[in-house]
Amino acid sequence: MNKPAQTAVTILIASDNPTDAALVKKLLGPEFNQVFISSDPDKTVEDFEQRNPNILILAFNTLEKSERYYLGLYRLSRKIHLQAHRTVILCEKDDVKRVYQLCIKEYFDDYVLFWPMTHDASRLPMAVHHAIRNLAGPEDGGPTAAQFAVQARRLAALETLLDQQMARGGQRIDIASRAMEQAEIDIDAALDGFSKKIAKGELTDSGELKNSDRLEREISRIRREEIAPHFRTAAESVQPIRQWANEFKQECAPHVESARSLSAMANSVRSTVLVVDDDDFQRKAIGKVLEADNYRVVFATNGLEALGILRRMKPDLILMDIVMPDVDGMEVTRRLKETPQFTDIPVIMLSGKSEGNIVKDCLKVGATDFIVKPFDRDTLLLKVARSLRAKAFTNA
């Protein structure tokens, strides 16, 4: 029987026990043909970066070992954040509650109750299939709803721009019409003045006028038959332009209405802000301020959790504390800016210190701004809004 198409993925089994790793590989073998083992602690990073797995199975016999392995991988590998992958932990009964919480917090993706005996052998490959489907989901690099909303809001300006340009066009048509009318008046006045000078004999010194009446009649004819028709033609030529402008505006009306509706829908889309801070009070305070200003807020308590969240979603902006356990904010930001799909996310650093060298270091790793804790509400909202506007302008 042919293996399903999903078997093209690469699976890496990490364990400190080669026998356990071999057992897991045997269970996966019938359905997946690219399964590798990493059991040498000195080659943890090398194995991962060489295999670039889509699925990482943590086959350690304790949850503590799995956590320590994955945390070390994140600390030492410069490529782990570049490789889209999903993690599956094999755990024992006493760890189920804890590992469930870790998966909910998005430290890891899934777990299988495996030790000391696996009563449901097919649960492991099923977890791999779920991970594959999750990897193939729409979140991989696609634009967020907020990014669509930013561009949709710009469409609302079309109506104002169209009205402004139509008004200017109408003004220019009126100016051209009045200019032609005034030119006709001025030419008539000039010809009248010329005729009067002839009638008064004021031009006899410039040459002999044998028949002044005839000349006056000729001037009247020129005015009537040659000048006036041209002005009428010019005046009439303006009317089709005015009519075209009105028809153009009517034709645009449905599209303008669609842009107006799209803009209204965009206003209901909230930008997502990822707040990364190990201080529970700070997270709650920042979340309260942002949510009151109609932002959607996602929280991470440390750098490792933030990196896990970023494997599944792309926030519109990140507020990043500098000093945190495991991976600090500087390191997380540096890794983000090395990853193409995350380079456009603005990162605002949070710190209780404001020395110049700290601010410079933050800017060097790619941060767009800096906020000193305890933060000021208005300053926080101003810098968040400013960074989001700058991002929208850059992506336009």
C-alpha cells in the first residue's frame, strides 16, 4: 500500500536513551520514511540544524528532561527559529496535567501519554498527522487581518480624494469658461474702440481711409462671423467635460460605497500586540491599557514562550521586556530580526533602566522604540500607535 503524501515531512526524535528513540522510530516507520534520531547530548544543535525537522518528538522519560532539552536548543541554535516545526512530547501519567498547561501556553504543540507503556500505539502517528496539518495551515507567513485592515482604512480616503479632485476640476472648468467669456468681451471692446476711432477720423493720419463705413462693416462681420463662432465652439466644448465629470462620479459611486463599507469593517479589526514580560503585574497593567484602546493583547511570560507563540501567529507589534529568565528580550529580538517573516514586526523594548548604552543596544538588535518602566499610559499608547503607523507606511 502506498504511503500518504504527508510522509514527505522530516521527523527528528530527541532522547537521551537510544533504545527508547529506536522504539519510537519503529512505531512511526510504517507511515513516515524520514525519521531520524538525536540521542547524543553533544550533537543536539548539530542534529537539529542538519535535519531541519518539521516535527520534533521529545522522547525523554521525564518532562523535566524535555523542557531542558528544548530550552537548550533555543539558547544554542541560531537556526531553530528559522525552521517551521511542531513539537510533540511523550509523557507519563503524572506529567499529563503539567504538559497540558505547557501546550495551552504554546511552549509545545501536543503530547502523547506514552510512558511506561503505550496502550494506544496509533496515538503517536496520529499526533504527527495533526502536527503536519497544523504546519500546512494558513498562518505560515500570510498577512494578518490587521494588515488587511490598515490597507482597507486607506481606501476610505478615496472618497475624500475623489470629491476634492472633482471639485478642483469643476473650479478649473469654471475658470476656463469665465476666461473665454472675458476674452470675448475684451475682443469686442477692442473692436468697438477701433470702430469708434475710425468713425471719429482718428486714424486718418496713419494712412488714407477711402471708405470708413465699409471698414466698420467688415470689422462687424469679422466679429460676428469669424470670432464669435470660435468662442461659442470653445464654450460648448467645456460642457462635455463637465458632463463627463458628473458621469464619472456616478460610475464611481458603487466602488466608493464598497470602499466605505470595507473601511467600516476594517475599523472593527483590532491590531494584535504580543506583550512579553515575566512580571505578572506589568503584564496585567499593560494589557488593561491596550485592551481599553481596542487592541487585542496576547501574553508571554518569557522569551521561550514568546518564540513558541511566534511559530503559530504573527502579531502586529511586540512589547518586549529586556530582563527575563531563559532567553532575554535582547536575544529574542535579535532572533526575530534574523527571520524574514518577522523582520517587519515593530518591537518596543521595556526596561526599568534608561541608560544610553541600553537604548543603543536595543536599537542595534532591531527594536524600533524604548519605554521605561513604570510606564506612562499616554506614552505607551502614543509609541504603540506610532510604530503601527510606521509599519503600515513601510508595507504600503
